[in-house]
Amino acid sequence: MTAQQPPAPNPAPQPGAPSRGGIAQPPKKGSNVLLFILLGCGGIVLLGVLVMAAVGYFVYSKAKDAGIDPGLMKRNPPLAAAKIAVMNNPDVELVGIDENKSTITYKDKKTGKTVTVNASEIQNGKWSVHSVDADGKTENVETNVKPEGENGQVTVKSDKGTVTYGGGKVDAPAWIPAYPGGTAKSIMSTKTDESNAGMFSVQTDDAPQKVAAFYKSALEKSGFKVTESTFSADKTTQITLGTEKSEDGRNLLVVIVQEEGKPVTVSLSYEEKKK
């Protein structure tokens, strides 16, 4: 017997040669792998651009809803800040903005009052407010801030009068006794058509009893009836002097306080009716 030879392997089909099924295979062109990758990456990039655009639109819409106006912020920062404050207050409704006059108008939802704020001088510590209530009654308020260290002053003027906070200088009525050697400092004062009122403080190294004796004596000489009370606790002494309101509407409250190891501080609150 002769040995059988194993069958020879079928050669790989050549380009253009018929396959086993008798159908010719088209010749292969250059590889499409690189093209597929490029298209795939391009799709990812395009998807990223669309996502970023959507996020940007969402952020812009939310910022717009919050009152953030980049253009206005660049042209008029105080007015833009006022707009943000109004847009984020659920109790008010934005009525309109006038960039030429640098004003913003909003409506109080609870009272129906329409308020117009002038923001043009906010950077200089000044601003004005004009309001109209549901009955058509108007009111104007002007605020002026003068930052001068510890003696900074805030003045608010309205149709009803003037209120001043701080400022250092005391503008108290002449009938209030001035403590000898004391350092006075203004806290606030109010002036209207009907009355003047205010509060200021005085510091001294004298004993609280000596200070109380001075004010009581001086006030009684001026015709005031004075009541006195003393309280001590936790190394602090407080003496309070109060006057009964006089026939001409004058009244004074004097509170003298000393903490152990510290100077005496006297707080004086006054009121007087205008004649």
C-alpha cells in the first residue's frame, strides 16, 4: 500500500477570484478604520458642543431669571446690583429700569406701593428714593453716607424730617447739662416739624456716683423732677436718672454705666417738642 498524502490546504482566495460560493469578492480598498475613528471623534466633539451650548443656555436663562444682566453690569454696576436685589426679592415686582436716569422702579406686592430708586450716586454714598402708595400719596427719601473712620455719618432726609446716625459731633439742645471734662460722641438724632430727639454718649474717668450727682443737681436746678435708681451686679454699676416730661415737652433719660476697670459711659436720650 502506498501512503496517502494529506490533502493540500486550499489557497486563500485572490482578489477578483471566485469564492467557494461562486461569487466574486470586491477588491478591498484602503482601510476605513481611520475614517471611522475620525467620524466617531467628530460625533463626540459635536455632542460636547451641543451639551455645552445647552448648559450655557440653561445658565444664561437662570442668570437672567436672577436679574443678572452682564451688559448692564458693565454699563452701570450700581443699577445692575439694584436689579439683582429686586429680582431676588419675592415680595417685590420689577416695573422698569431707566438707564438714562439711572433709576429702577419696583412695586411692593403687599402694599401696592411703587418705589423708584436712583442708583447714580450709590458709589459716592448717596441715593434717593421716590415712592407712590396705592392712594397716590408720594414720599421722597435721600440718604447720604460719609465714611470717616469711627465718626462715619449717615443722614436720611425725607418729607417727614431728618435722621442722622453717628458723625461724632453732638448737636444736643442747650438745656441738657454738659459734663465737665467728658468726651461726647453722637449716636443719632432726629429732627421733624414737631420735635427733636436723639441720643449721645459721654465718657469720663470719674466715679458713677459723682456723675449721677452732677446730672441730678443740674437738672433739678432747671426745674426737672428727677427719679434715680441704682443697680449693681457682676462688677458692673448702673445708675439711671429719668425726668418727667415738662410742660414744654422736654424729656431726658440718663444711664450711667461702669464696668470694673473701665471708664464710665453715660448714655443720654432726649426729646423736645418744637414751639
